[in-house]
Amino acid sequence: MTNPSKKLGVIVGVDGSVSQVGMYSMSNDSQLLWYGDILTGPKIGAFLTINQNDVKIIATVSSEKVIDQQNTVRSVEFDNRFHKDSINRVITLKTKGVIEENKFQLTSQYVPMVGNEVTLTTKEELDLIFGLESGEYSIYVGKSLLEGQPINIPINKFFASHIGIFGNTGSGKSNTLHKLYLELFRSKYRSSILDCSQFFVIDFNGEYTGDKTFELDSRNKQIFEIDTRSAEAGQKMPIKKSYLFDPDILSILFDARPATQVPFLRNALRTFNNSITDEEKFAEIELGLLRSIIIGTRSVSGDALENWIKAAEAVGIIPDTLEGLKGNLTNIIYGNLEIRASDGQTLIVDQGQITLDGEVTLKLDELKSKLSLRYKEASPIYKLSYFLEFQKVYVSAWKSTNIEFINPLFHRIKSAFESLEKVVEIKEDLDDCFKPMNIISLVHANQEITRLMPMLLSKMIYDEQKLYVAGNEVNQTKHLIIDEAHNILNAEYRNNGDDWQDYRLSVFEEIIKEGRKFGFYLTLSSQRPADISPTIMSQLHNYLIHRLVNEKDLKMLENTMPTLDKNSYQMIPSLGQGEAIITGNAMQVPVFVKVEREETNRPKSDDIILTKLWTEN
């Protein structure tokens, strides 16, 4: 037999989804013992049940007050007019949903009516409110703040969606992010998850690089410590060649100017990708450029030969090999269709062709073999760098481009390539490059790589997933987790001359709009939601909100989260450490939860206790 419910009062007024309850007594206990269960009393945020025949309308307390029945004269000062025999307590309720046929659901079919009796929400009713649909699989994250009910998150509705985790520094968001995926890996689906899904954590502060994070060993987890200080210090990130050697990416990376430098890069990359098949082809093309400069000495720009020699030196050709060019073409003597070396005797060019003597004198065969060898030994990044050096000579030799417009670009190219060489490993394909869990730590990366790497990796793994799934059934998923997401998704500089930000936001906006249909899901964690693009924020489906106090951050949440009610919104600034509101498609009502804290296996984000530090030292 079901225990009777404790009667508290009766509905005395209804205004839409808001109702007033006249309480039977002045009981204001925060907790009540009822048939062996400790239930939450009628305080702000607590659930109460409105009984309407066989339907139970579930509501939460949004405000309360007392009314003096005997003294109606109002006073601006507190006096002795109120006493226990003269006042009634009135509370205001906000309707949340109904329990009908032993199931909780959101519906507007039933509304409170004057005269409906209000009772304490029982343990069985709370189980239905916080519970899951029959047969729905879930993970446990903690207990509800007011009721102490265990809170379980449905796996399918939650993880097959885009997730936002927001909160000020120290509010517990890093622990929450780790806890979510830790519990997912602890579930009975662990082995299948590791077989069918890949997770990528972009970690700006090195919080998730511990051996025990996510309770995964080195067979299923790898940590990429991106370190731009030295090539030996960190682990290089595998990047598919076609993604790095893309004109848009490199134009942004090199901060190329649209008028002259971007067209140069586009044309150079087109030639490089289509024509430079191996080291022999590279040497043949660049030596061909030298021959054209020598033969067309009168028509090319005066510094063309000097620029070619500089390019050769930049590639690493030793000065001895270049002496043939420098010594014999410094003071050349022109005839009608011939060019003689500076000694006045050796015929270099005759009838528009380089002579055999010229070939030997200028050491062209030796130059070709040295160029071929240098290119062969170079890494893919430096192969492109070598080609660009000569391409600069090519476009300026016949005065089609002023070399002074391109030279500044090469200072940036050199700096960018030096950084990339330390952190990137170029691959033709990505087979076996990544494990089920991949943590990319950028704590030791410079600003250039910190800006580039998340965008490059995200676009690459998204496009790979899209290519794999397009037109087929989704049988594998990818989950991109970005901690401190405001670092790269800040919309403030968009359309403000920042090509980086425009391109990067375009990449992530496509991912968050289209990703779900391809089995690609995004989890964002940030202490500054107001800095994240509103387009991205509005496309999130589930939220875990820790304490936030900044007005701009709160306003952003209010504008982009349709499932967050006013009472829950007002509670955000007063949440304690580890306390959060869970709301979104996966939850029927916003839930206040104390996220369970892992004692040993957690991110490296604990507050530093200065007195302990100073005592030990």
C-alpha cells in the first residue's frame, strides 16, 4: 500500500503556469520526516506536488511570503503587528510537468486549478522526475542538491550531442568534464567505446596529462605534449599533408597580404602539389630556372641571378658549389647571341643555349645533384620551404612581381616553419596515428602553434569523419573536447581584420551545425561563455553550468539556453564548488547537482594551498 502524501496547502490563485498556495500551517522546516523518508520542505527550488484527480502536477517553489489576516494597515517599518495567530504563509509555484500513469513528462495538457491540494513530493515521485525512461542507459554523476537524489545522465541523449560546461575558475568545471568521460569509460560499454569511437582533448593548461586520467592506459590513450621550445622535448602531432599544405591554412599561418602575397602562395602551392613529384623533379625545375636566368640575362631583372644564389644558399648549397656562378657570371661579356665568362674567353652561352664549356664552368651538374640531395634529405615542411625560396626568384625575375612585396612574407614563413617543424609530423594518411583517447597538451606551445593546432586538428578529424560517413550508416564516432574554449572561439575579433579568427570560427561553426549527422560531437568547457561565438553557443544541446558571476556571461546563457528557467538562472551566481545545473535535451527539468569528486583520479587543476607550500619550504 502506498503511503499517504503529506498535505501542505491548497491552490488559491492561478496565473498561467504560476500558482499561489495557501499553506495549512506555518511549518517552515527545511526537511520533513515522512514515513521513514527525509523529504525537502517547501523552500525555494524544492519540488511540490499539485493533486488533480489521478494526475499529479509537479511544480517548484519560486517565492514565498506571509499575509497578515488581522492587520491590513501597511507600515514601512517592522512592528509587532505580525504574530502566529494572525498570519498565513503563501508560496508561489512554477509548473514543471506532470506524473500520469506512473511516468513524468513535460506537457501543457494539465494546469493547476483553484482548490487543488498541494502535498510534499514523495520519494517515489522524485524517482520518476529524476529517473530515466525504461531501458535507457545512463551514467551516475552525483546527487541533487536539495533532495539528495542520485542523478544519472542518459548516455544516448547526452553524449550524442554537443555539450557546454561553463563556470568560473575554481568552480569545478575541469573535474566535471573529466568525471563525465571517466564514468562513460567505466560503463559496461567500455570495450565497444574504445573500438568504435575516438576522443580528442585539446588541453591548453596541461590538466589532463596525468597517467591515470580517464582510467585509460597507454594502449588506449596517448598524450601529445606539443612543445615549441625544442624538437626533442615534445611529441609531434600527425597531420595529413593535404591539410597543412592548403593555401587557406598557410595564408593565415603566414599572415599573407591579400593583394600580392596570397596569390603568390596559391600559385606556388598549385605548382608544388602538381609538379614537384620527387627530388629529381625539384632539381630539374630549379636548375631550369637558373638556365633561363643565365640565357635571358638581358631581359631578366638585374638581381635575378643574385636572388637565385641566395635561394640556393638558403636551401643549404655550400658556397664552394656556387663559386662557378659567382666567379664566372659577375662581369660577363655580351656578344650578339653569345655570353662569355668574366675571363673574356670561356663561351657560356652561344646561339641562345648554354655551351658544354658553360655547363662545366658553372658546375651545373654538381648543382643539380646537390639540389636533389638537399631536397631528398629535407622533411616535408622544409621541402615546401625550399620550393618557395626558388618560387620567389621565379616570380620576380621577369619583373611580374616586385620582390620587395614578397620578402616580408618570407620572414614570417621562416618563423612559422621553424615552429611547425618541432611539433608536426606530415603523413600521407592517418591510419594508426591516433588511439581511442588522444590528449593534445598545448601548455608548452607558443602562441602561433596554440592558434593553429586546434583549428588544424579539428578540421582534419572532422573532414576525415565526414568523408568516412557521408552516404553511409554511422558506425564510428569522434568526440572533440576543448578545455578553455574561449582561447580559440572568441568572436570579438571576427570581421575585424583577423583572418585567423574568421577562418577558425567558420571551421567550428560548420562542425557544430553539421557534425551530429556525421557522428562528430563537440564538448566545450570555458570560464567565459560570453567570449564564445553566439552561433556556437546556440547550437549546444546540453549544458552543465557551474558558478558564474560576470553579468555578460550570465546574459549569454540567458540568451542561448531555452531550457534554463528563471529560478535556475538566478541561482547560478550562488552555486558552490562542484555544484552545477544540468539542463538541455537530455534532462526533463533543470537539475541542481553536486558533481561527485574523484579523490585520486582527477585533472591537475586543484587550487594551490599557499600556507602548505610555504610551510613545507
